[in-house]
Amino acid sequence: MIKRLQIVALCLCLAAPMSLMAQSERDEVDSEISAVSLFVNGPRVHITGAEGQVLEVYNLTGVKVSTTRIDSNDKSLTLNLQRGCYILKVGNVVRKISIR
């Protein structure tokens, strides 16, 4: 009986829709505290409302791999990163991305 419940639970988890790749979609994260918007499309990042702030890129172990100062209110840049998952942080906005 327990095995049947485990199998049913596993099937329900696998059937649930999930979005695993931030790079295949154009995602926007808005913070109510901050007016910073972060759009991610593959290795391209578009940041608005963050003039004078710093974009920090971390790998999944928490090591900072890149720091870029945002010099305009509407900034686009290409991240020069290897394949993998990363965490982007601008002010109070944090975004998890995957580079393939």
C-alpha cells in the first residue's frame, strides 16, 4: 500500500508543469521595494531601474564569479559564463538562471 502511494505521488510530481530553463523564456522579476527589473534571455541580461547599482553573479556554491556596475537606467549586457546555473543579484532583486 505504501509503495502504491509513493508511486502515485511520484507520478503527480512528474506530471506537474515546471519551468526549469530561465534562458528559454523572457522572465521578469519586480520587487515592490525596488523598481529594478531584470530580464534574462540565455546569456543576455537586460536591467532597468538600477542605475548606480551593482550586478553580482554567483555560482550555486555561493562564490561570486562576476561583478558589473550598472551605469545607466536601461542596460543590456552579455554574461561571459560557462554552462551551468547561476544567481544574479541587483539590489534587492535576485534571479536564478541557467546557461546552456
